[in-house]
Amino acid sequence: MKRFGESARYALLFASVCAAPFALCAPALAQETASAEEEEAITVTARRREENLQDVPIAVTSYSAEALEAAGAQDITAITQTTPNVTLENSRATNTTLTAFIRGVGQQDPVAGFEQGVGIYLDDVYLNRPQGAVLDIYDIERIEVLRGPQGTLYGRNTIGGAVKYVTRRLNADDPTLRARFAYGSYNQMDAVVSGSLPLTDTFRVGAAVAGLTRDGFGENLTTGEDNYNKDIFAGRFSAEWEPTSNFLARLSYDYIDDDSNARQGHRLLPSAISGNSPLDNEFDTEAGISNQPWSLGGNSVIARGVQVMLDWQPAENWTVRSISAYRDDSSRAPIDFDSTAAPTMDVPAVYQNEQFSQELQLLYEGERWNFLAGAYYLDANAFDAFDVIFTSVASFTLGDIDTKTWAVFGEATWDFTDALSLTIGGRYTEDERTALIHRQGFASAPSPYFGGPGALGAGSPVPRFEGTRTDDAFTPRVILAYEASDDLNLYASYSQGFKGGGFDPRGNFANADVREGYLPEYVDTYEIGAKATLWGGRARANTAIFFSDYTDVQIPGSVIIPGPSFVGTVTNAGAAEIYGVEFEGTAQFTDNLSGALSIGYVSAEYTEFVLNGIDVSEQRDVQNTPDWTGSAGLTYSVPLTLGTAPGEISFTGSGAYRSDTQQFEFAIPLLDQPAFWLYDAAVYWTSDDDRLRLGVYGRNLGDERYITSGYNFPTVDSGVTAFYGNPRTVSASVEVRF
């Protein structure tokens, strides 16, 4: 195993080599058009106040709405290609359930009882569950990605980092209306309409609706349904009241209805029962669950939320802010784990989640010091129920998990001199998790919950499990920042992250250890970074080097047991060491030509992983964490008049690289994804008055077939199935703004 000292020297050398020849930095998507004299400043709110990206002593990547639109990005998973050491993916069977990892920290199990390791925030509201968290990109102001623990600033479970989705504010002066229509490969048809209307000098309303549809990339050869299709309706409504210059009230509501077919996997081994070999097209499937009485009427995800934000400035430099939110979602997910026509391993599942959160903040911004103090409360329920159907018998699991958590947090920055500042912050969190879990075997399929007759199986009845566990922790952060010059900022930081323990509803609760629940996990992260503005303001180069000590890592899994069924096996791996380098850059070479580069390297290794009394750390790896990620892109823009309309045409091309990726903590050669490249290109024209945009966008132009997730049950009819990222697509769009 490599030791940190030797590898750190290589990482430092790597960062120096990157920074020397490239005055570039920040991903291709984050490019913003500017003159060759100076790039525009990028404003972020990573520290809950508006700041120039180059002044923030945190590893942050920001994507403007214009950059996302220019790249043809459809949802937040698109930023995976251009953000170093970040993985955002659809979670197997749906278009809207998210798997997120940053710097080797995350969670890929959507079952109730497991919390995310990366916080997803919609307008500063934490989304407690991954269902409905793949947010489509429309009516947006920007997306920010914060890498590393962020507990002193954000509500919850940001042990790996945070992704902030910031919607567009309403225009206070004039009515606005914009419409975007797109048509593309696989009969893609998108329509997005948004607008705002000032009703008085102090009150305004706005709304946005999006219809996003597409035929499947493949076909279900058993049922005739499209596989990997898309059928999503989404909408937002907001109202803002600003009676004085120092008070703002904002009400917002959002809604997602995903009626896409359930994504079914591609078998990688022949079926011993049917004798069928793997299909030629990776997006085709033979899953037969849709033909069964337990199909639930198909896949469905409905998510919605309402938020009230109050922002009051009672005196100069002081701000009091309240963020109140309620969210709920419900999902039906009929999943065929082995993707055969026979009901060998069918899993009809329902998920229902709801949450109420309240956050209070007090902010002060002075000449020499500023601070943020806050309190946070969350009351959430996660409910899921599913059958595991093996031919004619079923094993039923119900998990009903209540979470109550509260926290106080704060962060203060002192500017000792014009160049040197110290930030000290901390967070105290208390999590209470209460679980009601029921597992039951039935001699017929499906179980009564899914409409079956209810004949009990062997070993019945099984007593319910009810349990509560409480975890608490104090997690600090310290940042020392030094402005070496007007164009160079340096920083060093230490931060700690915490994620509470819980209960796996699939666990074997006859085991005393399982009844105690799994333990919380912690990460201690040390980071040094540099943010440079170069070439007379025409380029930016940002570098971060980090080391994380990750302990009691929560690793969920499932194994087949007699019954038949599968049982959850959550492991708190003893420790892992994670270190790496991130480099991001942009440059405006001329008035017409700009470039962008991002490179990430991460080494993630378990140093202790005890199973049944044996340390197997040498045979385990950190999942969903490729060693290398990177992207590079160029944009060339020239004036072009269409008819009588003056404007500018832009040509962009980019490539994104990800090295070998392991889907689980142990190697599965059939499922693990070898290194690959993705190539994108776009041509778009924008009128000088910014009222009209025409574009053609190509993504994955090399038609690379790459695995993003899968199921591994080789002892059940060789049930190893894979799910893939999108194939080559081309789309054309027109956007009109009034």
C-alpha cells in the first residue's frame, strides 16, 4: 500500500506541473464569455454570503445558467464530466433518484435508513432523501459544488460536500417571459416556459414549467416497453414581497412528476433458467416484472416542496434569515433484479418520504470580521416497503424510519491584516433515529401488501423490530487564508464531518449487533489551496491538495439467504485514507477563443476493514471513486448576422475522462467500468440583444457504452446486471426571451 508521504510528493509535483503551463482553471461548463482584457468575476454564495469565487478559501466549482445552457446540460448529473473528483449519477431504476460521491465520500443505497454523504440543496433547503434529487436544469441561476465537509455552514450530512442548486430570482422591475423548445435523438422533445410579473412596486410572482420527454434508448423485449425513456413534468412557482429595502420574503413551490418506465438492467451472464444469452444492445432488457400482477402499475416518482425564506437587515452589516420548508415524495419502483422474463428475482418497491426543516441564521459583515451563527431542526420520515419474489414465494420488508435532528453551528472570520485572515467554526449535531421494521416470509407471491393472498411461509410470524439510537458530535473547522497579492490567494484548512448512525431495514434483527444499528461515520480533512488570477485578469488557476482520514465508513450491502430472500449487511469499515489533487482553470486567449481545463486525482484506500474478525482491507476499495477525472474544452466565438439580426455564433468542443471505476467495495470484473472518454460539441447563435438563441448540441459523440451502476447476485440465476450512461445524442433547440 502506498504511504501518504511518498504519494503527497507526487501530488504536489502534479499540481505544480498543472499550474505552470496552464493559466486555465475551472471546468468547461463554467466558462463565461468575456473580452480578452479581463474575465468576468464569478459570484458564489458558498459561505452564505456573496463573494468572488477567487476569494473563497474552499474548493468550489460554480456553473452559471448560461454555461449550463450552452453545454446542453439536462440535469445535475451532467456536471460530473467537468467537476474534479465528483460522481453524480442516476440510481439504477429511475431518472430522478440520485447517487452522489465527492472525494470518495457518499452513499449509493436509496433505502430508508441510509443518509446521503453529499448534501443536495435546492435554494438552501436540504433534500433529505435521494428520491427526486436528480434535478433537471431549467429556470436556474447557477449550480455550486463544494468539496469537503461543510457542516459549519450547511444544514446536514455534508460530510463529503454539498451541491447547491440555485433557482433564478424574479425581476423586480419588468415582466419577463422566456420559452425554450428542443428536439433531438430518440424523439427527445423538451419544452420549458418561464416568466415573472411585478404586480406592484413591492410584490412580484413567477412560474416555470417543463415537459421533458424522450423515447427509450432500448427496448424491453419481453413487454415491448421502452427502456431508458423519459417522461417528466416539472414546475415551480414563486412569489416575492419586498416592502422595504431591508426586508425580503420569498415563497416558492416546486413539483416533479416522473412517469418514465422503470429502468431495467442489462444481463451480463447467460440465464441458467431460460438459457438466454446476454443481449447485443446494452440498453435492451428482457425483464418481465411489468407483466406480473405485482408491477405496481409501472414506475412513478412524485416529489414536491414548499419553502418560505425571510431575509431582514435590522441594521447596517446585520442580517437575520429564516428558511422554513416542507417536502414530500412518493415512488413506485418495480425492479427486475435479474432482468429475465421469469419472476426469478422481482422486487416491487414503494418509497414515501416527508420532511420539515427550519433554519435560522444571524450574519454580520464588518470591515475586519464577519460571522454566521445558526440553528437547524429537521423532522423527517422515510418509509419503504418491498417484496423479494423468487418464482412463487415472497419475502416482504417494511422499514419506517423517523429522524429528528437539531444542530447549532457558526463560523467567524477575523482579518488580522489586509492580507491575513483566520476562520474558526464549529457545529454541534444531535441525531435521533427511530425505526419500526418488519420482515415476513410468504408461501405465495406477492405478499398481501402488494395484493397477494397472504399465506405465511416457514418461520412465521416474525416479530417486528422497534428501536431508537441517538448520536451526537461536535465538528470543527479552521481556515487560515493569505492574500499573497491582488491576484493570488492561498489557504490551509482543517474540517471534520459527521454522519449519524441508523438501522438497515433489510437487516437480520435476530442478531444483537444489528439491533444496535450501525455506527456514525466521521471524516477529518486537511486541505491547502491556491487561487490565482493570471494574465492580466484573463485567466484563473485554482488548485487544492487534500488528505482525509475517514473512519467507521458506513457500507451497506445485501446477501442471499435461505427463504429465499436477501438480508442487509451493513459494515462500519474501520478506516480509509483518501488524498488527492484538484486543478481547475479557464483562460480567455483572445476576444474569440477561450479554454477550460479540470483535472482531479484521488487515492482512496481502506487501512482497516474487519469482516468476521478478519481484516480484509487489502481486498477492498472505495467505490464510485476513479483515481483520475478530467476535462478540457475550447470555445470559439465570432460575430454573425442572421438576416437583419446581429449576434454571435459559438463553437465548442470538449472531452471528459474518467479512469477505472469500481461499483462496489469489492472487485466485480463484469460490473467495474474501465477508463473511458466522453466527447461533446455544440454550435449556438445568440442575438446581441440576448432575446434569441439557436443551438445544436451533441453529447457522447463517440457513443461510448459505460456502466454507471449494477446489481450483483451471481448465485441467483447468474443475476449480474448493469445500468449504462446515455449513448450518443444530438439535439437542436430554440430559445426566445421577451
